[in-house]
Amino acid sequence: MNNIPKVKIGIVGVSRDCFPAELTIRRRKALVDAYAAKYDAADIYECPITIIESEIDMKNALKDIKEKGCNALCVYLGNFGPEISETMLIQQFDGPAMLCAAAEEDYESVTTAGRGDAYCGVLNASYNMALRNIKAYIPEYPVGDAGDCADMVHDFVPIARAVVGIKNLKIISFGPRPLNFFACNAPIKQLYNLGVEIEENSELDLFESFNKHADDPRIPDVVKDMEAELGAGNNKPQVLPKLAQYELTLLDWVEGHKGSKEFVAIAGKCWPAFQTQFGFVPCYVNSRLTGRGIPVSCEVDIYGCLSEYIGTAVSDDIVTLLDINNSVPKCMYEDSIKGKFDYTLTDTFMGFHCGNTCSKKLASCSMQHQAIMARALPIEVTNGTLEGDIAPGPITFYRLQSTADNILRAYVAQGEVLPVATRSFGGIGVFAIKDMGRFYRHVLIEKNFPHHGAVAFGHFGKALFEVFKYLGVEMEELGYNQPASLPYPTENPFK
């Protein structure tokens, strides 16, 4: 993925002055060695400056990790730690931070000379962070030996990558949203609160730029690349030059409009006038850009676009945006799911969109026309969808959303795409999520989420949940598919 940051985590050891600094130094080195043995050593940098009850030490450590190009921070309590200077470091570091601490390793470590008491120090650190109104990622159990802490730091990598990416993201939209489509309308205030810049353009601006790309000499090469990708599924070769022209339009717009930001995502419009004026639908081009790490959402879904970008950063992989679309017929459930997979009928649904999912995430693909639009328009102006069943495998369905009254709200649910033929059209799959029926009613409906959900291809719920917490989503606004043993507040106990 070329549109997400490379994370480098500065590991800074801290030590209370009444504890031996050598304890922190030794444990910090063991953590770094353990990380290098298990993961990519380029992810981390060992700061040689140990903070010992000193704001000057803190300043020196801060200067060192910034000079070494660190864009994320791990404060490592090798012993109890200096709660003032260690939290000042988090406060003054301009980037995501985490906190973890050393466990006592052996019998020697609980003697007078060897005990570090970092277990206790985390409590004071968290209290001091609250006093300073700062946040840091704290693992579920933040105390461990070198190997444990190396795992914690590695868990922080995708979280930090998403947070750094968001702070350096510009969303480019082409709108306004389609008529009678309030679902994707949301205030942009929370984007600014998150550090995201947004550039809102009209569909006419895009159309003008598209026309200026007519006869672009790069078009034939893009067409060849499309032909190679589609292979036997190239059912609409006549539309490829127009799609290539549109792809170049978007890519040139991205390069010309990044401005002060490093990363870009697009919220595009695709109906009702798009197809009659451009002469095609943009779904396939959207899938190709998303496949390169530049998410393109449908129907000017700005928070869907942001959600896709977050998933791209967390997973370091291609994502998609789908309608939480239709129920699975009972006959399909009985024939293809029941007795073969451990899901009830209401655990299943179909996720669909017209044709925006990258070919690499489809079991097979072909270029088609947009069947829904073709009910009212000539087929020739609806060509451009990439259709096929989504490849089976683990997924995470999720979304970050601002409500109409500017409250950040999110959900995360892990599940899978089942190896069941959909017998349908578009980019579509049979999805299964445990307790989906209850989640659908008491999170998606109850919390007024729009019908678009972002999909990451793998189980990334742990990291996404922490990203949403880090971004400031309150726990009562962060939904997930709770088991039946844990009822939702709005769930009727007398059913």
C-alpha cells in the first residue's frame, strides 16, 4: 500500500530515581532484542536516553526520537517510572503513543535489589495522563516480560499507522450526494476534529477535468492494464478507453490537490446524472484505485471513505465498501449453510455494491453493466461495473460515523464470507457474523448507522476497536456484535 504511512516507534525507557536505572536499560534492550527476533526491526527505534525524574531527560529523549524519524512512541516502564516526565513526553510528542511495563522476571527480580514495581507505576502513569487530558494506547494487560512487551508493541503498529495516516489525510469529494439519499449526509466538523482535511468539489468540476483528459496519450497503456486485469471477463471492451480517461482524471486530481497532506481518499458520486453525462459508471475505476490503497467510496459517502482508509491503514491491505444489503433466502440457508457452518439464518446476510470491489478480492470477476440503473436507462451508459462473488474468508465489518449532532460513533464486527454462490449480480457475497440479527437491530438500526459498511479482509477487530477508542469514540458509542449472554440496553428481555 503506497497511500499509508510507514510507522517507526521510538521506544523510550523510563526509570524512577529511587530505582536502579540499569534495570530499565537492561529490560528495554531485552524488549528491543525480542522485537527484532520476532518482527521487523525497522518498526522500532531504541532511544538510548533513559528518563529519570527529569524534564531535561524528557526533552533530550523527545529530541532524539524526532531526529531519528519516529512518528509513534512507546513509553516503557522498566521500573515504577517517573509519572511526571514520562507523561510529559506523551503530551509533547506529536503522534500516537502507547504505554507498557516490565514484569518481574524471576526470583531475583522480587528481591530488594531487583524489583521494579512497574505494575504499580502504570497506575500512576494513567492517573497523570488523565490530569493532563492526554491519551495513550494501553494494552489489555500492559505488563509483561520482553517477549510479551514486544507483542504489545507489534499490536500497536497498525493502530499507530491508522492514527498517523488520519492526521495526514485529505478526503476529496465530488458531490453533492444524490437526491433522496440522506443516509450518507453527515457533518464534516468531526473530520476537522480528527485532523482530516476535506476538499469538496462539484460533479461539474470533475466533468470539466474529465473532458480535458480526452485523447490523453496515457490512455492506451491504462487500457492495456485493464485488459490484463479483466482477462476473459473483459465483456465491455468498448468502454475501457472512457474508464481509462476517468482513472487518469482522478489520479491527476489527487496529485494536484494533495496540498499540505500526504495521503488521499476519494468520496465520489456515481448517480443519477453521472452515467448519462460521462457515458459509463465509475465502479471499476473505483475498484482499481482502492486496490492501490486510495479508497474511493460510492455515493459521496465521506465517512465511508474515511472508514475505508482506516481499514486500509490497519490491515495494510485492500478494503471495500458495501451495502448491508439483503437477507439470505431460507432455501439458500437450508441448502448451502445449515449443517455446514455454525450460523443461524439471522447470522447471515448479503453484502453488495454495484461493482467497486477490487478484482483481487473477488473469486472471479467480469465487466458488466449496472443492472439497477439499466432498468431506467440505456444499457450502454451503465457499463463499468466489476461483478463477481466476493472471495470467501475472514472479514471485519466496521464503520466510523459522525451523527447529525456531531457525535462520533462506530461499530466493529468480525465474521466471514461464506463459500456459498450468491446467484446474484454486482460485487456481492454471503456474509456471516455471529449474532448478526441482534447486532443489526440494536446497533445498526438503533444507532442510526447508514447502510454502507466498510469491509477489511481478515480479522482486524482488535486493532480497529483500539483505533476508534484512540480517536475519541466514547464506549457507549462503540458497538460490536454482543453475544446473547450480554443483552443490548434496548433489547427486549421478554422476547
